[in-house]
Amino acid sequence: MKLLLAVAENAARWHETFAARLPEATIARWPDERPRDVDYAAVWKPDPEAFRRVEVRRAIFNLGAGVDGLLAVETLPPDVPIVRLEDAGMAAQMAEYAVLTVLREFRDADHYTRAHRAGHWSPQRPRDRRTFGIGVMGAGVLAQAVLAALQPFGFPLATWSRTPHALSGVESYAGTERLPSFLARSKMLICLLPSTAETRDLLDADALALLPSGAHIVNLGRGDLIVDTALIAALNRGHIAHATLDVFREEPLPPKHPFWHHSAITVTPHVSAVTRIGDAAAQVAAKIRALERGEMVTGVVDRAKGY
């Protein structure tokens, strides 16, 4: 079989890893090699010209969990199945990041850091975990890993998604009509939704106002889920106490963006869950072999839904 590898970063490492994981494939690395056609393509932030020059016959594998960037490529073949990564080492990383952020907030770690720097002995009253509701927006593989990691701490957990999901120990909310009640019980809101026509700007001023006073927002999904100006306004008036942001509408985040300089915002550079090249290549190789055997594979993207 023939595989086109079109990635914007770490191309040589990706090529070496795929060659080891899928030795039976003939691999062409864009733009150094430009075959007329291939059976499969493995891509991340691909050059749109690649799809003009190379016909992909069977499937396109997106080397990341989010497919919004790939779906926006105007030259993307309309009839070729797209397959996204499922976990590939990202779920554990996402769970680690979420647990770290939740516990920092629950145990007032930022307060004690500031007090230390100011030389103040400033003990805080312990919080009641029974009233510290955590809401996770999303119910996929990454969201489920986050929820499972948080369960041992005894927080009231809930998830919100397009359709209901039955998860042990987690209250399920689904659909737009249930969003207000979900937000109202979420003292800490963790966003793990993909970027779709339905989710863009979902957390606008009206939605943010439904959160409990003093809520904390953690965005690990996509930057366009939250309206930037609405978030800053909610922080400025104290309705939202803090926001931890790992994803942004424009990345890297521009140096003059107000998020960098707001005292109630923590910025990290899209590191909550980084694609592990070895795990990703192994997963794609296994799915290619399954397709070669005539089997179905999971992770096929519904273009209409955007994930």
C-alpha cells in the first residue's frame, strides 16, 4: 500500500516512526515527494496543495484529536473517509492536567502562592467538596478519562453533551434545553468540546452568567468555544473568579492579547494533551491494516457533525 505523510512539524520523526510501525507501506513525504495517487494519507495541518496534487483513494488519517482544522482545508477531498486519533496517549495527559487544575483551585494553591510572595500568613477555610460541583463539557474518550481521574476525590461530577451518556457516578445533561441547569451547578467548568458549528461561541455572556458566582473555567477543547470579550467582562466584574486556558482562537496566542496580562487568567501553550508520535503512528498503522483486511475501524469522522 502507499501512504502520503503530510505534516507541518517533526516531519522526519513522523516518517521514521511510520516506517518502523508500517514497514509494508511505501511512504511518500510531502512536499519532498509528490506521487500521483496513494491509498492513505496521514496529515496534520497539511499544505492544501497536497490534496490538489495527490489523489487519496481510501482514507485520510488526522494526526490529532481535533479535526476542525482539517475540515476547513478547502481542497480536502469530499468523499474520502477521515479518521481521527482516539486517545493515542492523550487521555492520561488530559486527566493529569484537569486534576492538577481542579486541586489547585479547590485547595487554594494560587492564594497561598500569592500570600507566600507577600509574606502573609493567610490560612483559608477548607471548602466543602460536596458543594464543589465539577461540570465537564463533552463525553468522549478524553472527557471520560478526566471524569474517571476526578472520581476518587468525591466531587459531584456532571457532563453535558449533545446526546445523553450513562457514566457511572456522573450526572448526565444533554441538549441545549439542559445547558442552563448544567452550568448553574458547575462551580468548576471544564470544556472539552470540539469546534463545530454548534459549539462555536457557545459560552457567550448569557451562558457565562448562568455559572455560579466565583466559578472557575478550564478550557482544554478549542479556543472558539468561549467568547473572549465575554470571558474578560465576567472576570472583571468578579462573576468568574479564574480561567485556566490552554487553547485559543489564534495560536500561538498573540503577545498583545489581553489574556496574557489578566491577573485572573492562567495561560498554558496548548500542552494539556500533546500527540505522542509513537502511539499515534501505531494506532494509524493498526487501522490501516484493518482496512486492508476489509474490516471497519473506529474514529471515522462525521463531517456534518464536525467530529
